[in-house]
Amino acid sequence: MKKRRISANYVFTVKHEEPLKNGIVELDENGTILRVLDNPSNLELASTEFYNGVLVPGFVNAHSHLELSHLKNKLSKHTGLTGFIDELMAVRNNFSVSEKYEAQKKAIVDMFRAGIVAVGDISNGIDSLAIKRLDTSGLFFHNFIEVLGFNNSDAEFVMKKAIQLQQIFSEISSSSIVPHATYSVSYKLMKLIANWSKKNKGIISIHNQETLSEDSLIRNKSGELALFLSQRKNNLNDLIKAESSVDLIQKEIISHQKLLMVHNTFSSLTEISSLQKDNVYLVFCPNANLFIENTLPKIDEFANQFQNICLGTDSLASNGDLSILSEMKTIIEFFPKIQFNQMLKWATLNGARALNICDKYGSIEKGKSPSISLIQYFDFKNQTISAKSKIKRIV
Ligand SMILES: [Zn+2]
């Protein structure tokens, strides 16, 4: 069996608290890690590929919408969520099947090159099915079959279609049925999704507090989002009433299943802390938040208080690229006190845990095959990335 040994100035395994200086990772020909050597001897170093920079495990992109890849550079920035939804609906279907397919294909290649190994990917329909079937990059997809429906009367029909879609996707990869958001799913549909999830141990993902007026809609059907939705003939009477989006999640959705709360742009730490449980994950997608709302979640506050944080890119409709390194650069730019080591865990192991794939992905340790990337132009003095940092896939 052919072995490979790789090393760099530092190896950030994520398993260890501190990076391993000149650490060596020994792998078999399939990329499975055989040994991780701390403090290697000069003899061991002699037969090793050495890279300038730091080695990190493959990234997990915990939130994306591959099916929107054809909308890159098609929508305006800073229009707020309502403006974004309006533009998205207007242009989403003005593209041919092959244009959509080619855009998704390119997005997968770009994610692969950006060191991403696994994706929690929202699928509203079958648009991304063909590429996921044919893709040979090895990228792992967990497909979140996302449903929305404002009327109790449609709930069973919507759920039936979601189950059909989930069965199709589950032939290729793991998948689960999830609600779009607290403000777009009727009481009855939410119950059906929650029951399905309990029965099938499905991972749940939900967009949470992405815009400010989400809470006032949930509380008393007032505010910008409520007005926007009712002007577009959506019935708001069948939505679940609660004090806030988080309150609704607490009462109706949270269970023993994994739950990924995505965005949390306008969430308060006190409120979210009430949800802190082993199975609850916060997913931040800072670049998309800046694109749509020009606002960021209080990531620095959550960093100190909330254990399970993951990172996502959202879609190319609201992001220039699907790169977890770019998301980390944005975080460092706005929250320079956040440690790289901590953020790296969000970008790798936490996402792998959230998607139930940490037996293979998320950290550099014996027995896993997480893929390994090199971050070049690393700021060694401050042990963090800089705006100039680049990523290159090594394994
Ligand atoms: Zn999203």
C-alpha cells in the first residue's frame, strides 16, 4: 500500500486545541489518515511533502442552495430580504435547464477547489438532481428538501410532494424534509414536517431571523414582511403565532433531531441561548447577510457563548463565491478578535457533526478521510488568516 506523508509549518487538526508545528499527516492511497505525528524527527520529515502555510481539514458548507447557482451577479445588493425575494422570483425561471445545469456544475468545481468537502444543500425542487447524480467530484451533499405553504388546506398536498422529492433525492444521498422559515409554513404543515422528522430522524434546517420584521409577523402579523407577503396574496391566518421566530422554534420544532438555525442576523444572544442544546446548531452566512441586508449577526457575542456554530455560503444569488475561506475572511474583517482556531472548528467539525458525517469529515485524525487543504499566505505572527490568504486542496 502506497503511503503519503504531508506536512506544513502548522497542522490545524481541529482535534487538538493547538496546531501542531511541523506536524505530519500520514495517509493511505484513499486519503484515509493513518497517523498524525506531532513533533516528528528529522528522519520522518525527510520523506515528507512539505508545504509553506498551514494544513486544515476539508470545509463543511452547512448552508447552500446549489439550485440557485445560475443567479450569480443577477440580483441587486442591499435590497433587504423582501427586495431580494421579489427580484429572485422575477428572474429565477428565466433560464434554460442547461444554463442552470452548467452553473451548478461550475459551482461544484469551485467549491471543490475552495476546499469544501460536504454541503448542507437546500432543494426546493428537482433542479439540482441531475448534477448531483452525475457529479464525480466526491463532494458530499445532504439535501434539505425545503417546503413552504401558507394554507392549512394545502398542507397534506405539499407534504406529499415533499415526501416524493425526498425519496428521489435519498436514492443519491442523505436527505430530509425541512421548513423554509417560521413565517412561511402553516400550522398544519409545520406539524406534518415535525412528525416526519421525528419518525425519520431527519436533520432539520430552518432560516431564522434573517430580516428584522420576521418577529413582528410571528407576533401580530405586522411589519414590513407581513405587509410584503399579504400584498402578494399570501394568507397569514394559518401561521403559528408566537412571541418571536425563536419562541416558535422552541415550542413547535425543536426536538431530539439535529436542528440547524440559519442566518440569525437579527437574533439576540439571550433569546438564542435558551435553545442551547447539543443538537442545536447556529449557521452563519456572513457574506449573504452583507449582500441582502447589509447587516451581520452578532457573531462575536455568539462566539463566546454558543457551542455549536457552523458556517455556510448561502447561494450564488446572494454571494460572489461559494467559499468558506471567504466567509472566514469576512468574519475576521468585522470581528478581528475571533480566533482562527475557533472559527476553523465552525468551518469543519461542527458542520460535520450537524450533518451526521463526523465519522469521516471535520478533523484531521486517525481513521477519518476529511480531505486536507493548504492555506497559503497565512499570518503566522497572529496565527490567523489575512485578506491575502489562499486555499489549495492537497488531498
Ligand atoms: Zn438560504
